[in-house]
Amino acid sequence: MAKVSFVSRGNTLNARRSHPNKSRGWVAARYFGKFNKSRQDRWVFGDRDSGAFLAKFAWTKIVRHVPVQGRASPEDPALAEYWSERRRKRKAPPVDEHTARLLRAQGGRCPSCGELLLQADHEPRSPHEWEQWFMTVRRVLRKQHIVEQRDGQDRTFYRLLHAHCQRRLATTGQ
């Protein structure tokens, strides 16, 4: 028998209470199915008419975090190297998926000047700092649309540049 998560088990009990004269098979066929098309799970509680379904806890990806050593504090100047190394290993703050793909493809560097496109000394700590970070990223980075001709066919692609590098390239005509 397939395992049913805690949420689904509770939903089964509620569905059985709502239909006391119906069999378990009828309740299962009515309320459970493959509602999430990206998964092969038949035991998803949902509504056949709207297609809405409840997510299972088992679908949540587990993210492990490296614990901080002892009483290490970011304010301790003696541990500056330790904290900078932790920041280097961490993923960059989130950006939209297209920008993230371009960053990975370019190794995080501007193709014009070779410098890092995003420099994060520390992760934003408050909603206000996150808002400032996103606004700054939008001002600093530019997506450049490039059409390249190869074998008689146009190939279109994007690349990320610093805004000042894009302005410099525009003035020099490259």
C-alpha cells in the first residue's frame, strides 16, 4: 500500500466523515488522484473540477546549512577571513531565473571588463535592505540583446553587462 502523508490522512478522514455511506474506494477515487502533473504520485488530495490540490510535506526539498563554528561573530575582525570564505561558498542572492542562468553561463563576470557582475559583501538582513539590493541590481546590470550571424542564419542571445560597460560600448560603436 502506498504511503500517505499526514495531511492526506487527515483529508481522508474528513472525506470519509463527509460521505459516511460511501466506501473507501469511492472516497479515494473522488478526492485523490494524480493532480500534480509534475509528479507520479496518485495519492494527492484535490478537486477534479478546478484541478486545485494540496501540496505534501514530502515534496519539500530539504536544505542543509553549514553551522557556524563555535561563537564566531561577523563583527569579530579576527574572523573576517572565515566569514568571507562562508560568503564565497554561498549561492548569490536571488535574481530572476533568466538572469541567474546568464550569470552561471558567464561565470558571474562581465564580458566587457572581466570584473564580477554582482558583489555581495553580506546578504541583506532586512526587507528594506533586500529592496535596495534588488533596485541596485536592476540599475547596475543590463541585458544586452545580441544577434550574431553564423552559417547564413541569425542567432539571438543575451549577455549580462555592467550598465557603465554597456554605455561605453554604445559610445564606441561595438
